[in-house]
Amino acid sequence: MPLRLPDRLPAIELLKHENIFVMDDSRAHMQDIRPLKIAILNLMPLKITTETDLIRLLSNTPLQLEVSFMKLKSHTPKNTPIEHMMMFYRDFEQMRNEKYDGMIITGAPVEQLEYEEVSYWAEVSEIFAWARTHVTSTLYICWAAQAGLYYHYGIPKYPLPKKMFGIFSQYTLNPQLPIFRGFDDEFQMPHSRHTELHREDILTNPDLQLIAESPECGVSMVMARGGREFFITGHLEYAPDTLDKEYRRDKDVRDDVDMPINYYKNDDPSKGPKVTWRAHANLLYSNWINYYVYQETPYDINQIG
């Protein structure tokens, strides 16, 4: 089944070239199907790129999904045209009375700030609380994973001596969980962050379950409330060239930028990236939609919460 997206969303044409079946609202209204409603709070600077990355992964399911994009009233993005934001995004205030089967909250380029120093912390905290009563399962990514664990469970973050940047091997700690259905014992995940979580803080909290970690980059996945919340410290949604663009961007303005680890073929940027995480990324998002959203959400969406 296709993804149901807002008319004229740029990702539609981009993904059609990849033979991904997407459907705009006009066509979707002709089908008598109760789609799963997915809200995406996109805090990343390049909105269109992140939209496309997430939609690419959400499309790999036989279920029809209706995707809505949420924005913050307390923050105006600088790297996305205002026309795009006005056409495809709605303020949280406009969506707060709606219920959603699933929600994704992305990372944000503010991780070196203390949470309370982030200009939109009050509003994003309100959204974290709202998700518990208005969403069946929420996926928190990178900064949002750290922020969500801090807000809900008091888990602190810690600065790293240097940026965690590259592709790192992850190991599942409970392979029987449905989120890991079809996974190998080891899988790869892109990371791009300046802070980390400590496993001891997770393990001593009885409400949290550490479900994947890495000897190189530490805590990578935490589950809470039986799958109502997932916290992922990396970026499985990243496209093959995302780390390359970030590396070249930073290298042009600073002379202390390390090359992403385990990313380029033969560690040679001129040879391009070796993509090692895409299969597990598709599998994780499909498992999340199937086992923690579709099989858990009520048919009457108003019964959520």
C-alpha cells in the first residue's frame, strides 16, 4: 500500500524516481481505508531532506499511512523556505486535539546546549507530554532521544571529547523483541553527535530497557512502556550521502574535522560511501509500524490514550 502525503510535497516526486509508491491526498480520499496516522515533528535544519529520508523508510510497509508534519510555533527554521513550511506543516497548537497512531521526533542541532537553554524547550517538552496521551507509539531520534529520556526519566547526557561521527556496529541485547524481527546479531547505524548517554543510567532505571548498544559508540536504542516509546541515539534514516555532505560542509569551515569512521570505501572520500545500514533501517521502521503501531493502536483512533 502507498503512503498518503500532502499534495505537491517535494518528496513525492523524488521518491517516485526510486519506484516508491506514494499517493497524494486527492487520490487517497477515493479509498475507503482507515490509514494509520503518523505525525512527524521535524526539528532538523534541512526539512525537505529529512522528510524524504523518513518517508522512504515508512513506505516499506503494506499498510497505508497518512503522514502529517508538525512544527514549533516558538522556532522559525532558517534553512527551509517559509512557503514550504506554510504549505506542509502545522503548528503543534493546531494539532494538539488530534490523535495519532505513531509519531517520529527527529534530532536537532542543539545538543551542545543544556536542555533548558534551548529556545524551544518549553514547547517541545509540552509535545513530549502530549505524545503520551495522544500517540500509540513514539520514535525519538538522536537529540530527541536524549531529550525525551531526560524529560520523561531524568536521564542526563554527557559531552564527548570529540564528535561521534561515522558508522558503528550495534548489538541487540534482546533479539526476541518484535522491533528486531529479522535482524542479524550485529547491525550498522550512522551516528553524528557530540554527546552521549551512559548505560549505567539506563540500567538502573526500572522503567527503561536498554535493547541495543555498541562497544564503540555506547547506548544506541532504549525502549520504554512496552514499546510505546523508543529512543534511538543514531540516524538509521540517513541517506547514503548524508554523512559525506556533513563532512565536506564542516571541513570547508574548520581544520579539525575528522573523517567519518567506517564510512568511505577504503577510507577514501573520493570513492564515496559504502552503505551498510539500509537493510536494517528498512526492517526497523517496518517492524515499528507493524508490531508497535498497527497491532497496538485501536481502530477507533479517538480511544488512544
